[in-house]
Amino acid sequence: MASAAPAPPTPASPANLKRIVAASLIGTTIEWYDFFLYGSAAALVFNKLFFPDSDPLVGTLLSFLTYAVGFAARPIGALVFGHYGDRLGRKKLLVLSLLLMGGATFAIGLLPTHATIGSAAPVLLTVLRLVQGFALGGEWGGAVLLVSEHGDARRRGFWASWPQTGAPAGQLLATGVLSLLTAVLSESAFGSWGWRIPFLLSGVLVIVGLWIRLSVDESPVFKQALAQAEARKSTRAAEADAGAEKLPLVSVMRHHWRDVLVAMGARMAENISYYVITAFILVYATTSAGVSKQTALNAVLIASAVHFAVIPGWGALSDRIGRRPVYLLGAAGVGLWMFPFFSLIDTGGFGNLLLAVTVGLVLHGAMYAPQAAFFSEMFATRMRYSGASIGAQFASVAAGAPAPLIATALLDAYGSSTPIALYVISAAILTLIAVGVAKETRHRDLADVERSAGAEPTAARAADAHTV
């Protein structure tokens, strides 16, 4: 009985798949809301509340430094959550990540400032930011895998792109709440207590997210992989493989190290451009272009709504023409857009600012939408959570973490947007190289547990050619 081959996984019914997509989307929206809320607050108020003795721009740099600390914890979260996610399942770890993120964000809303407890305030802020980063490091991989492994191969890019919309949805929610508060509150009221409201709202959002996430089933592909692993353990031949079962990270680095490097390279332009466009823009537009905080927030708010809308379209396109062509289009587009991006902002007009941010995020979406399916298809099931999370989150340390910090430092040193544009263009070139040397993955079968990254299952390819 124990050695019998488990039945192949059955794709989720349309109704069940939609519920799973909704659970992943709502959960990722809440987690990204928490994460982006910190970034917006770092640009707008944290420099005054937690680093009041510094020059305004230096205070912003220090504020963005605590922002970057969250990224430093993401690889640790990827390792821990990936390891246990590949052993225990996707669902359990997603629930834990949501609790950690929501708890840390709620605690930031209660945190005393420098005026109350002195230097302990930025220390506590940094610790809570570390918890946020740790949780988010495990969130992304589990959320996209839960959808990817439930859906059918023909439309995987489309369905897996929906958890990706959690990023612009979280940005939209965070920016919207901040924009509303800055509109109805005076600057002194917002700086005194109003900034706490969005962080405290996270407690309510987490309750909603947990209720939805607890209602979904574990991935059928993971269940099959677990059953096969248990079957192998019942035979003597499996003894040598026990180490790989217990340590998915070892398997990832042994069998998928090239895929990890590709994923890291693919993240460079996507991650750096996003944080320059959405976080650093709040500094640049208000200090160099003379735009008000409210105007800059409104531009990011509207552009994030467009970003949310286009991501599923890019995901669907990747199902038809492949992950690589769509990704390459986005990387090249973002690189080419950087000089027009800053030129439009420098005019100081709201329409030009909105155009700059919106086009930038639409091009970013061409990279971000296929990323979930692309990374999921690179790795075998028993190491997929670890592999996708490591590739995505280790890159964030070199990409998204220092992006606002580097951009602010370049602005301070040169007083010009040209070095910042060249910085993003350099990242785009790295991504073009990484994705350019990668293999196309849209035909791969996620249920093939033992497949190496370079294999291309004939049956899956033939079926896909017949249906697309």
C-alpha cells in the first residue's frame, strides 16, 4: 500500500481555482500593503519622527536605510519558509507569514518616536522592519506556487499573475490611505498621530486575510510530491535520497543553481525600477521638481491602479508567446523609459508626472506578470518553494533594498537625475542578459517532480502546441 504510485494531481475546478486565486491575491495585497506603507512613510515622515537631528536629506537617507533592512531579512525568510514550505506544505507557511507581517506592522503603529524614547525608537523600528522583511521573504514564493500548482498549464501565466497584482494592489491601498490622510489632516496632525492610522489598520486586514487563507486546500502537486517521497522512503533505494528530502536548499544548489542565478538576474531591472518609480519618486518629485506630497501620492495612486489592471494581460500574453519575450520587452522598455521618465517629472506638471509613473509601471508589469509562472516552472516540486524564493529574495538584497537609498545618494551627490537613470539602465542590461540566456519554460509540467531544470517534457509541449 505504501509503495503504490500516487494518482496524478487533478487541476482545480474553475470555481475552486478562483477561490485559491482570491486567497493568494488578498493575502499578498495585505502583506505588500504593510511593506509598501513603510516605504511611503519612510519617504514622508519617518525622517522627522525617528531621525530628527539630521539634515532633511540625510534623515531621508537614514530612513531609507531602515527601509532597506527589511530587504536584508527577506533572504532569511526565503530560506526558512522555503525549507519548511517544501516539507510541510504551502498553506501552513502562508498563514504564518501573514501573522508575522501583520503583527509587525500593527506594532509600528504603536511605536514611540524619537521625541519620546530617544535612540531606542529607530532601533525598535529597525527590528520590526526586519520582521516584516522575514515574513515577506516567505510570502511571495508560497502565494504564487499555491496558484501555479493548482491551475492548468495552458493558462498558468494568467492565473499565476493574479498574486502578482497584490503588489500594485498593496501599493494602491497604502498610497490611497496615506493620500486620504494627508488630504484631510493638517501636516502637524499627520506628523503627530495621523501616520499611525494606516499601520493600525493592518490588524483588521490580517483578520480578513487569515479567514480567507484558512479556507483553501493545499496544492495537489505538492500532495503528490509528498506521497511520492513517502513511497520512496519505504524502500531501501530511497535511503541515499533522504538528505535531499530533508534539505531542499541543498537540492536547489545542487540541481538548480543556474536557475537561481537566472532568477536573480531577472529580478534586477524589475526590482530596482519598481522602487525608483514608486518610492524614490516621492523624494525626487517633492525636492527637485517642486511637486507637493499630495500631488506625488496621487500620481502613484492612479498609476498603481493601471499597473494592477495590466498585469493579468501581460500574464495572458506570456501564455501565448512565452515568458521570455514578455519579460525581455519589459526590461528593454524600462531601460529606454528612464530618461523620458525624469524629464517629464522635471516639468512639475501633474499630467506629465502621471504619464511618467504610469508608463514606467506598465513596462514594469511586463516583467512582473510572467515572473510567477517563469520562476515556478524553473524548479522541481520538492524544491520549488525554496528555489523560487531564494532566487527572488536574494536578488532583492542587491536590487530593491538599496534602490531608493542609492537613488537618493546619487541625487545628493550630483544634483541630477542622469546618474539615477543610468543606474536603472544598467540593471535593465543585466536583466536582458539573464533572461536572454534562460530557457523558455511555459511548456513545462509542474507535476514532474524529478525533472531537471533543462528538461522539456515532450507530452506537455505537444499538448500546449495543440491548445494555444
